[in-house]
Amino acid sequence: MPTILRIGSYRFFFYAGDRDEPPHIHAERDDNKASCRAQNIVVTDDSITVDLTDGRTISAPLAWYPRLLHGKPEERNNWRLIGKGEGILRTVLI
């Protein structure tokens, strides 16, 4: 799954297993993994920012997501949290 942020030896990435779970964010360091939930998402002209329930905020450039980058603002902001914040569902630009 794509890495969305690196801080020191920590890697944050979107993840979806084979148990019919929605994509969500995991943090990994060495062989240790943890997951957290999203509580808000902001999509601007050049980035996507996700506020997490543990108080952290992560951000990635829209250049990593060409469909979002080339979408209209109303298409970029057509999303909802699913699975109590474990996933982000976009109904357009998928």
C-alpha cells in the first residue's frame, strides 16, 4: 500500500486487508504496526489532509492522487468516513 508519510523510522500508509475491511491508515516501525481512525478530511487544490482521532494530522500532496488532482473541487470533497473512521469512501473520482 502507498506510503503517505514518513517520520523518522515510522511509515504511515493506507491499508486494506482481505477481510472485507475498508482502506484505513496504519503506522509501522520495524515489525510493529498500529492503526488509527480518521475524524476529518480536508482536500485543497494541492493536498489532502487527514485529522486522526489520536490528535495527529497527516497530509499528502494531491500529485500522488492524479484523479483528485484533476478533479473539480466539488468532486474532491465528495467523501465520507466509513467504519467508524477506519475508511474513507469517495463516490466520485474513484
